[in-house]
Amino acid sequence: MPVRTLIADDQPLTRYGLQTLLRELPGLTLVGEARDGAEAVRLARERRAELAVVDLQLPGLSGLDVTRELAGLVPAPRVLVLSDLDADLPASDALRAGATGFALKTTPLRQLAEALEAVGAGRPWLAPELAGRLARAREGPASVSELSRREREVLAHVAEGLSSREIGDRLQLSPRTVDAHRVRLMKKLDIHKSPALVRFAIRAGLVAP
């Protein structure tokens, strides 16, 4: 089945170019277009997007905020961030926020097609101009600011000693979904035991000591 793809960009010309490119890629199918960050998160959830192509500088919620929000969905769509900025920091921030790929808007169409197909298949992809400089971009644990809103909520309740069922009741999530968030939290923070997770939440100010 083609990968369900969402475009999130406030520039009509960019959206049109991506539409045209997607029509040439049989492994991908367009399921929605968003013009701002909030709409991107809503459509990704409603249309069950599996791949989101997200402009870094969206109005409202930024591309980084959208990426973090999408990372909190279960299942989470893979994200390819697009940017006008040929710089290390935006790409590094996007990767830490949960993006699978980062491409420049100046990237040639052939390479952009490669990026879409790679990220759609779950493979990381970086603009060649940045790849060498960002070889270490994914190293080191995330900080609390890089967690999605939902991940911070789950972390706070874990630190309060609540079970997955109790957390699910409070957040209107299934225990299985809470467990998935817990696993993702531990992986992002490079913390693999619950007591250490509690200490991190206290240091981050999510719960009182």
C-alpha cells in the first residue's frame, strides 16, 4: 500500500511542487495539505498520515513543535522537515525533535524524491550539504524541552508513581498507549530504569520532590 503522506507548508508554490513530485512516486499517496502547524497536527491524526513533510517555519506551531507533536502520536508518522536554512542547528534540532529526515528547499528534485521515499520507508535522510557535518547530530540524550507535550504529561504521572492504567484514565489513553510513550521516553532520554526516570522528572521540575 502507498505511504499516506501529508504536506505541511504555508507557501502555495511549495505545496504545488510537492504535489507534483508525489504524483510521480507510486509508493506515496497524498492524503492532506496543511497551511499551519495546528492544522498539520490535526490532519495527521485525522487522516492517519504515515509520512509528514513539514516546513520548518510554519505559522502558529513551528515545524519543530509540529515534529514533536507528531512524535507523540501512536503510531507516529515519520517526518521529513524542509527548510530554507542551510545550517547545522536547524537540522540538528529537527532530528532531536524526532524527524527522520531533513531536506533543503534548494535540494534538487531527484534528491528530494530520494528523501521522500527513504523517510517514507523509515530510513534516515539528510541533505548531502549537511550530512557530513551532522554525523554526530543524534548522539546524546534529549532534554525535557525536546519531549512532546504528551510525553511530558506521561513522564510527570510516571514520576508520581501512577500505573499505566491510572495514567491512561487521567489522559484518556489506553494502558498500551501509555506503555508505548514510556518506552519512547526512556529511549529518548537514554534512561532505562523507572527510579532514574523519576529523578529526571524532579530535576526537570515536572513534579515536586
